[in-house]
Amino acid sequence: MKGTEPVLGRGLRVRGRVTGDGDLRVKAQVQGDVSVSGSLYLDADAKVSGVLKAQSIVMAGSLEGDAIATGGSVTVTASGCIDGDITANEL
């Protein structure tokens, strides 16, 4: 990620679906699906309960749901945690 992507900031709580074009960094707590056309980065403090869908996904936070990389990879860092299925070309 380039550091200039849109951010759902720390301390923010979102209920519902988040969609968009381009990249997204999530530092928030989200109850709902997150879908973007670019890369998705889930920060270490982030917690998502729903489906993540993006070109590629980096998970340093917690996900309760599925991670779907539509054309790239899913990367789970040492701090990342997933309770769900992963669909990707690379893991």
C-alpha cells in the first residue's frame, strides 16, 4: 500500500457494507462486508466480522469471515487472525 489510500480510522465502528474503487486501509471495527477493487490492508488493531473481498488482501488484524482475493494473494501476518475461508491465487 502506498500510504495515501483511504482509511477507516482507529476508534471508528462501522455497521453495514463498505464498498469502493481503489485501495483501502482498515484500522476500525467493522460489522459487515468490505469490498474494494484494489488492495485491502487490515491493520493489527482492526476487527472485521464479515467477508473481505479485494484484488489482494494483507491481514494483520482479526477477521471473522471469509477473505477473497479476486486476482492476487492473501497475506496473513504474524499478528493476523482469521476464522473463515480464504480464496486466493496465493497464500
